[in-house]
Amino acid sequence: MHLSGDEDAVAVDGDHRVCAAIAALPDQTTMHGWVSRFALLADPTRLTLLLCIHEVGEICVSDLAVAAGLKDSTTSQALRLLRAQNLVSAHRDGRVVRYRLADPVVTDLLDRIHDRALEHADRVSAPLGAAAVTPGAARGSRPDASPR
């Protein structure tokens, strides 16, 4: 088992699977970045704020607090942490500070979560026997209708 570094290790399903699994692991710095992102996303308040920002593009603290059903102070505190970790960025528009997503990896992940949630909602709300909705239909495009 040359990649495991453990001469006494015994692979149950063959050496090639173990080596492939080990080779797929990122370096420690990349792994730490993933762990940090997932830790931030694991908090319901922060995830709610990120989903709201994801939906509208950019938004001020007060509007974000209303949308998320939170106090301004709770929203500001969560945004400070998200900003410190570079998940969101802020820019001043006159006297208003607006927040937007800043991490392309998190943006992509939220895109995928959003798309899957729409697909699931369409499947759950579809009447029994109805045709499955295509992924493109989830974003508002009309599925091709069969001529009657």
C-alpha cells in the first residue's frame, strides 16, 4: 500500500481503490478551507443570510434582517463573521452598506442547493402520475408540451 504510508495496512477491496481515494484528498490548506466554509454554512442563521443574498445579489443589513426574520444586530454580527471569512463583501452606496457573495465556491454551492430544492419542490408538489419536471423547467422555462 504505497500511498497510505502504512506498511501493515491491508486493503479489503484492492490496493487501487485505496490509492485512488488517497490521491483524491486535497492538501491540508485546501481541506482547511473546505472545513471552514462548511462550518460557516452549518449555522442556520448564516446559511439563511447567504441564501437571501444569493437570491437577490446584494442587499443592505436592514432589508436582509427583515427577509431573514432576524434582528439587525444579529444580522450584523453574522455578516461580520461572513465578511471576515471572505464569504461576503460589502460596499458603501451613499449611507447604505450593501452585501454580496464574495466566494465563488460558496456561490456555486448555493446555486446547486437552490436548483436541487426547486427540483424537489416540483416533484413533491406534482400530482400523482404527472410527468417529471426537467431541470430547466425549475427556473421558469416551460417544459415541452406534447401535441394533443
